[in-house]
Amino acid sequence: MTTMDGTAEQRATAAATGASATERFRLDKAVAVDASPERVSRLAREVLEAVHSTIRRHQVTYAEYDALKSWLIQVGADGEWPLFLDVFVEHAVEEVAGATREGSKGTIEGPFYAPGAPEFGAEATLPMRPEEKGTPLTFHGQVKAVDGTPLAGSTIDIWHCDDEGYYAQFAPDIPQWNLRGRITSDATGHFSIYTIQPAPYQIPTDGATGALIRAADWHAWRPAHLHLKVSAPGHQLITTQLYFPGDPHNDDDIAAAVKPELMLAPTPSADGTGIDVEYDFVLDPA
Ligand code: MBD
Ligand code: FE
């Protein structure tokens, strides 16, 4: 929903979305990492030194220090740590993690993945509401190894927002698995997915992350994207996103997650009602 002044109406509140994303993270990812005291000390010290030097360089005042404190408290109160970190920090972690992979490019996961989506064969229509709005999208492709061998029985776990920018399980009144599914490639590694084109996504503007964006006069937009996790036995899982040419925010994604290799090349569908895209995934050996 975009109003005439270009701001989206908020149907999902930042705090409700944040609470869901925080709970999701606690269930799936909150594991202890086995880091040595030396590594913890080095990383923590360097981050703190960067903060100290920013304070000195810009002569930060007590009023500004207290504004920072209130803001950090509010990020937690709104449950927005997953959102804030995935939007502003995850891209650097992904860059490091993906640097040595030969196969398809990955990019950030973001805060809205939910494991356990419904499973399908090689040809699937994603779960959607009877009157699901949006341009019909057909997505074909093949999963291969780096040497070109087709990967039969690989899993394409796809999730995306609806035509208004809302994700099932992170906005109210959307069926649990809407626009989410796990597709299994056929004997030649191929798959076909029928869905609708997702809308550009505006991160919640009514929470702490939105307050920072407003105070800094940034914008809150991510270009329209499909999220995917592609995996096959004996191969490395890739987490990625795919984008649509012409989106106004492909060049200034607030989450810095767009890469040229992740741009789709849609063609009009044969019946003229939607678009077709083709994209192959190449997985590195495990
Ligand atoms: C999203 O949909 C998203 O993909 C990311 C990375 C951050 C916030 C919302
Ligand atoms: Fe997203």
C-alpha cells in the first residue's frame, strides 16, 4: 500500500513484526559460538575503539550520548535487533562467508525466513490466498554442481512478501505458509514455481529502526526480491535473493544486498498475464 506522498501505510506494527522476528531467531539461531577469549577480546575491543574514535572525531555531546542510549533501549523494546542487524550488518558477514565459493552468488537471509514450509515436487504453485493480488510469476530453473552435473532431488526453499510488501508470519492476517514453500528438483535438477511477483519492501517505519532512518534522512526501501535457500546432499547450501530489473531501489537497497549476478531477466508470459523468469543455481561441494 503506497499513499500519494510515497509512504506506505503500516498494517504490521514494528513492535509486532519485531517480536515475531526475535522469537524466530531464538528458536532457530540462538546458539553459543565457541570463540576463544582472545578472539572475543580483539573483536569487542576493535568495535569499542571505533565507537570511541567516532565520539572524539565528532565531539559527541552528553545529549547525543543519551539519545543513543534511549535509541538502543528502544531497538530492544521493539524487538528490532534482528531487523536492524540484518539490514545494516549482515551483508558484511555474508561477504566474508561467501568469498571462497565458486558457484552461485549468495546474499543476506534477512529476518523473515521460517523453516518447515510445505513441501512440493518439481512443479509447484506456492500456497496463496484465493484472490492473491500481484503479477503472476513463473520461475523455472535447474540446480547444478560446479562441474555442470545436474543435481536431482535438491531443495529450493523459497519465501517472499505479497503484493503489499507483507511476509506471512511477520504481519497479521496472512495464512501461515502464504508465499512460502520447499520445491524438490526432478531427475535432471529442474524445477518450476508458480507464484506472484513480490512488491518492493519498506522496513517498518514506526519502530526504532525507522526512527534512525528518519533522523538520518535515509530511505527505508528494499527493492522487490525473492528469497531462496538452495541445497543438495553433499553440497553447500546457498542463501540468496533474486531481484527484478527496473526497481527504483536496485542501486540503493537499504540492506546493501543486491549484486549484479542476482538480477533476473523476466520475459512476458505466453498468455500475456504475467512474467516468466529462468535462473539456475550452481552449488559448491560440501
Ligand atoms: C526484508 O524483507 C529483508 O529481506 C531484509 C534483508 C531485511 C528486512 C526485510
Ligand atoms: Fe525480504
